Amino acid sequence: MDAGLTICHHADQTSVYIDLGISRGMEYGIETAKEAGRVVLERRLFPETSTAEEIYLLLHQEYEKHDLPSPEIIASIYGRIIK
């Protein structure tokens, strides 16, 4: 969440992925974006009719196919974004 709030200061808009609902942290991010005058877009990665269980199964299948990036790689990506 801290990374998102740091990066958002360099963004023109905020996209909120609502497939599994909106958490309190997301609500905070939405309010922060609105207060800063950024456009807030609601998006979905999955069809609106997908259940939480269907989404979980699809994500789990995809997750198993890939190696996770190291913390160093993630830090380097964020470092390039916020420069």
C-alpha cells in the first residue's frame, strides 16, 4: 500500500480493480486520488459474472506457471517508476 501511495503522486489517474470488491485500503487510495484531483477508473480483470472462487482458481493456476520476482527486482522497478 505504501508503494502505491508513493507512486500515485506521479500518476494522472488511479485504476481500481474491483473484481473482489473494494477494501478499506482501496477506499483510502480512492479518496487520496480524488483529493489530489486524479481521475479514478473502476476496472475488472475478469467477467463481471465471475465468482470469487472462480477468480481464485484462475489466479492460482496462473501463479503456478511463474517464478516470483525477487524483492530486489521489485525495488528496482519501483525505483524507475518514481524517478
